[in-house]
Amino acid sequence: MHPQNQIAKKWQKLWEEAKVFEVKEGHKKKFFVLDMFPYPSGKLHLGHARTYSISDCFTRFKRMQGFNVLHPIGYDALGLPAENAAIQNKTHPKTWTEQTITLMKQGQEELGFSYDWSRELRTCDSDYQRWEQWLFLKFYEKNLAYRKKALVNYCNKCNTVLANEQVIDGRCWRCHSEIEQKELEQWFFKITEYAEGLLKDLEKLEKWPERVRLMQKNWIGKSEGVEINFKVKSFEEIITVFTTRPDTIFGVTYMAIAPEHELVMNLVKGTPYEKKIKKFWGQVKKESEIERTSAELEKRGCFTGAFVINPLNNEEVPIFVVDYVLINYGTGSVMGVPAHDQRDFEFAKKYDIPIRIVITPEDKLLDYKKMKEAYVEDGILINSGQFNGLKSIEAIEKISDFIDKNNFGKRAVNYKLRDWLISRQRYWGTPIPIIYCDKCGIVPVPEKDLPVLLPQKVEFTGKGNPLNIESFTKVKCPNCGSIARRETDTMDTFVDSSWYFLRYCSPKYDNGPFEKNAVRYWMPVDTYIGGIEHAILHLLYSRFFTKVLKDMKMLDFDEPFMQLFTHGMVLKEGEVMSKSKGNVVEPEEMYEKYGIDTLRTFMLFGANPEKDLEWSDEGINGIGKFLNRIIELTEFSQTNTAKIKDHYLVSKMHSTIKKVTNNLENFEFNSALVSLFEYTEYLKKNQNLVSKETYKKAIEPLLLMIAPYAPHIAEERWEKFGNKPFISIASWPKYDEHNINPNFEAIEGMIERISYDINSVINLTKIKPTKITLFVAEKWKYNFFSHFKRELEKTRNVSDLIKNTIKYGNEKEIPRLINMILKDPSKMPMAILDEKLEFDIFNQEKQSIANKFKAEVEVLKASDSNEAKAKQALPGKPAILIR
RNA sequence: GCGGAGGUAGCGAAGUGGACAAACGCGGCAGCCUCAAGAGCUGUUCCCUUAGUGGGUUCACAGGUUCGAAUCCUGUCCUCCGCACCA
């Protein structure tokens, strides 16, 4: 066993015994760090390991900062893979799920993540299902859960329907097979009622990544416009269209209607067009959703023989059945304005429909014969009766008003968002608590009868819904007692994950889905950590649930997640790791070889957590070295009493704490590690040059700061260093700005360069020095000065230099520099040469050089005579004299 | 097509106007240690030179702003991601 892992075992046990990570509500300031709970599909993989290392590092940091941190974990245990595995392996989904949870949990425990395990939850537990069903009934009471017959997405491979959000490019999000449209009666959640709130409150989510907010915004897809009613000539029917461009209404030359539209058959029945339209519809229907919605496809349509009347100019225009109009967006019909809409333009060209220009750009005239594409921009209205001469923006207002006033239609808002289809025709989910009675209709299962449990003895054949067995479906109607039938659909697993974060607040609570006070204390989640793949699905649903529960007065906040952090994936050679590609790296293998803390730290070092991490086994060794160095440092018992570098070390310590703290606050774990590398290196180099007290004071912050990365090693060293456990709950080190000397690195660099030169001289002359004389001459100076000297030489423009020094220069140096330049601009290099500060510094640092070379050191100001002396003594080294 | 994020040394990855030939790690090279290998340690790693705190050319490409650009602006090319016949 790797020595690190032995230590890890020890501390994991101690943590558990002392319940270090278990938290209760209290008066301390809380912080809720939530991991997206995993779907247990087998062993922990490297992606999981990285995600949880990220969240654990952050959690531990927050905990050490003194927050009462809730960091729970659980398992999104219901779902199709378990059922499929059951069919394949002839086991029960429950057995399979329990096995995979055990495997996964083992991995999580071994890596030492600081979860409050006492709050672990599983969505397949009966009490979880009970309260989920209870929530469903509340939704049902408020008419937010309803059943309707509709065209729905059906995946033939998964044998179930899917929500719109779960269809990606016309394919199933899980198995990628093509989706078929079927008309079925299904359960929906009325998420569209919350479309506006879900959209508007995106603005509140300042700590969410911009792209996630944008994705949600696009998904909700709000557009404002008007609905306009067109009367159908010689029929009693009306066709309503939705448009965002009422300013183009005088350009309407046809009406486009979706083939599925209920009016179509009425219009053509018994006319010569009936046959043609039926044939056309047949053709379109044969094509898959993917083919039909491909943007490249040429638009096709078919004249119906009917006409509508444009209410604004009373013109008759032909009605076409058209494949490019979607039945489930807007009203399923669109007014055709070929001159100002690209699709309409293409369609009109193909079917010889007139193109009438009603919007013109301000600087030129359009000619419909010469147009190659539609003019879709704003402009000035022409050929538009009383609205001629208006700009598009004004015209949209005026025409909308006009339509409103004359009852030709009304202003309207349209959303792309559809209601959330939650029925699934599968076994391994939470049963929908509904009973169908021939007399009473839809009857909710009474609260006292919850939970509706899944029957255990079920056959998994892969055909049909396994719940469709009499022992489950045959029930008495709770209302009238007559024989009734139980709903066999289960809920989408995304329902399970839409409220689990609330359950974490009081996971054992028995009188409701969550305890109000616990939720009031812990919620909302301060930081939510997970993958970008949930940008729409889960994150939208959870927001919806929160808003609904707020309206039901069960919550007093309306957004569940204050900050969202989306991490990158772990890649190998640019590809996602997967079993089929054979490029899987097992975390277990890695930590057995390199150690648990090394693996954790390495995953935080390789890349910014937000970005993808390109995995390579090679770099991991470097981290091992680094951790070993820290161990060595804490083992070092130095007896030195010199204080040569004390003030530098103190400065370095404070600046390191500052950097690391800021980095961790912003999830820049890799940058924080770099600062820790440097600090470790510095400590190591200067072990002998600092006093014992300072050294000890400097080591402790290092251990504290490495604790979120490598908690086990940190605990071990912390204890060995004479501190009481646990470092995991020790206070995060504080820094004091006054102790940070911004120049010390420059000074140190300077000393190092001098030492290097002294060394070279020694090597050249083979003199073993007893006395070294340093002349503070032009060569030894801050880079800052050399920079300006160079600039001065280049530009010879003193006033510019002064101006820009004020603007950009190091603030502390400005007054002095300006004084110097103002006194005598031409002497500026000399002024720098004689800089008093440098001389003082060298005097201060005399001791450290003396120490290094075990020789006496004297520092002389570089006057002409001194320098001449130096040059004489050692022609190659004008500034150092060695005896 | 629309929207977003990017392109930095052999690789990974920091750096968003001034101490930048550019942190840090990996890899490479040289040295120490060792019989030897590994580990560890020290140094080095754009090019040319040097006794160098010297010179040259760099941060996708091309222009521009500035005393000064990897960093700001404009254009071009490329990569990744999301949405997409949304009226």
C-alpha cells in the first residue's frame, strides 16, 4: 500500500469517529456546497474523482474559513440504465443499483471527500419517493400537473416517451436513437406557466456562467409580437398567425399552414385539392423529424384552393400547406411575407407567389425582380396604406395598436418552452400516485396511502411496461370503492433531482418533504458544482420546482442555486474517456500507485477547473515530489538562530496567503498551487537563514493551505508538528497587507545575481575570499530603474516619461523619480546610479552574502575613485573586489 | 445562419497595458550522488553570442492605437461548444 494511503485510512477513520464533517443548523454563518449527485453506474471514474476533488477543495477551504458548511452527497438512483442492466443480467434494478452505489461510495470514501455522510440520500428510497409523490399531488392540486393527449416524443429503443429537453437533434439524449412522434395521453408539469419568471430571474443569477444563462434564455425562447386573425374566405373559420414583424403585414402574399393543422382537412374536404393535400401530407409524414427540420432542405408546399383575407387591406391571399411551418410553435400557421423573410422568399420563388416590398432601406430602392434574398432588416414602410413613411420600430407599435383596437387580433408573447412531459413507461422510477376510476375519473392517491411502492416481483423482459400487471394496477377507488386502475407510468428521473437539495437539509424528516427551519437555514445553495451538460434540463427543472414551492408558500426564496460552477471534463488524447474507446484511466489504479493525496492534488493542478483536463500519467509524479517536499520541510529540525531572512520570509508568507486565498475564492486551484510550490521552494532554500520561531510560523500556513488539496498529509503533519487535530477544521491563515513588501523579491533577486557573480569571480581567480567589497554601482539596481533609464535613452523625451511615469509607474517610486528628473533631466541615469536606497539595501544584505561566502563583506558607494580602484584590482568585475 | 468560449515556447498551463523571452509543472539536456539504474538534488531549456545585468525574433495571421502591446481596437484564418426552417 502506498504510504500516503495508510495515512489516509487513519485520518478517514478519525474523521468519521469524531463526526468532523457532520453539521447542524446553528447560529454560525452557513455555506452550502452542493455537488450534482451522481447517477450510480459503476465504479467511480476519473471524471467523478476530479469533480469531487474540486468541490471538496472548495468545501474544505470554506469550512476552514469558519463557515458552517453543508456538503452532502447522495445518489440519483432511479433510471433506465438500472432497468436495462436488470433485463440483461436477469437481476432486479434495485439489486443492481445497490451494488453500483456501494462501488461508487467506496471510491468516494477512499478519496477522503469531506461529505456529511449522515445526510446521504437515495432517490430510490421509499421515503424519498413518498415525498416526491406528495409533491406531485400538490402540483396536481394547483393544476400544475395535468394529463393530456398530445403528440409526444417517443424513443422506441428506451420504450418510453421523453420530454422536449431530452430530445437532442431529433434523437434520444440517452441512447441516441431517432425519436418518433406519437399521439399519447401523458402527464405534464405546467412549466410554461413559469416561463416568464424563469426567464426574468436569470438576471438575478449573477454568479452563474454567462453561457448557461444564455442557453436557458434561448431555450425559453421568448418573443413578443401580435396574433392576427385572418378570416378564411367562404368559410366560418379563422386562421390565427403569430408574428414579431407586424410592420410587414402589407407584404403578405400567402398564408402558410402546417400540414398537421386541424383546419387543413376542413378546408379541402370534398374539393379537388383534397387528394393532393393528402398525398403531400403522406410524403411529409414519412420523413423523420430530423429530415424534415433540416435547414438545408428545400421548402415544399401545396396549395389548398382556399384563401384568407388580410384584415388590414382586405386582400385575398392563397393558403398553402407547408412543411416548414411547425405545428407546435406559435399557432401552427404563418403569414407569408416573401420580400422580408428568407424562408418565405425561397418558398415564393419556387411557387411563383408575388413578392411585394413594403419595407425599404433608407438609402436605396429595392427591386423585387433583382432581389437575391429577402430584405429582413428594419427600414421605412411603403405600399402600406396609412402607415407609409413610418420606420419599422414605430410601425410595429402603431400597427399592433391598430390590430388591438379593431379586434383583428391582439398583442401576444410566445415561448419556445413546452410543458414538461414527466410520464415514463418504465419500471425503475417513482410511480405517479394516481388512480383511474370509471365513475370518478382521475383520482389522486390519498396522502395516507403514500408511498405507492414499486412491486418487487416483476419480470423484466424489455417489452412493455413491467408495471402493467394486475397485482399492481388493480385497486379500489379511494373515492367510491369500486374497482379502479392504478397509473402505471413512473415519473421522469429529472423530477427526482429537482428537489433533492431541499431534502438534504433534513433528510430524515417525516412530516413533509423537508423541514421548514432547516431549509430556511441552509438554502439557497451557495455554490453548486456540476457539469455543463445539465445547463438546461436539470437546472431549469430545479428552478421551476423552487418557484412553484415558493408560490405554495413552502419556501421563501425563488432561486435554488446562488452560484453555479461548471467544471470541465477529463480527456485523454482529446477524447472523453469511455470503455468503448478503451482509454479509461481508473482512479483506483492511480491512487494505489501515486497516493490518494497526490491524485487529488494533481487533478486540481492540471488545468483550470472550469476547463477540460487533458490527462497524462506523466505529470502526476511532480505533484508527488511536491508533497514529499512539504513532508520533508515539516520534518526539518533546524537549530539556526540567525534571522537573516526573517523579514523576507514573513513578507513571502503573507503575500502567499493573500494569493492563495484569492485564488481559492475564485476556483483558481491550479494558480493557488503554483503559489504554494513557490512558497515551499522558498522555505526549503532558506531553511538555514531564518530563525526557528519564524520558520515554524511559516510552515503552519503552508500546511493549512495545502489541507484542502491533500487533507490526509496535512492532518498527519499537523499532528506531528505538535498541533491538535483536526487541521480540517482549523482556521484558515490570515494575511496582513502591512507585512507584504512588494520589493522584496526584486531585492532578493539582486542579491542572488551578486552571489552568482561573486561565484564566477571565485571560480575564475581561484581566490578563497576573506573579504568581499561591493561597490554599489549602476549595475546593481532595481529593474524598475533600469527600465526607465532605457526608456529615457531611447526617447530622450523627458516630459513624456514623467507623464507616463505618473500614469503607469510604481506609485511608491514616482515622487522620487520625478524629483530626480526635474532637478536635472540629463543626469537621470546618474541619479539612479547614486540612489541612496540601493546603498542601504546592500548594507542590510551584507550579512546574508557574508554568510553565504563565509567572508567579511563591505559595501562602498560607487564614487569615481572607488570604482577606479575596483577596476584596477579586478578588470573584469568592476563592482566586486575580492581579497 | 445566430450566440458563446478559445488559439501563449516540445507538451499542459498562468499571464489581460508597463520589472515579459513570458510563472509553474511535464518532457529534454548537463552535472552531483551511485558499481549501475531509478529516486533525489543542482543547473539549463526561442535563436545568436558572452566573462555578461549583450543582441535578435516571438504569444494564430495582418494592420491600427500608445512613449510602451501576449494584453486594447479592426479585419482575416482556425478550433471547440450551444441553438437552429421559432414566424
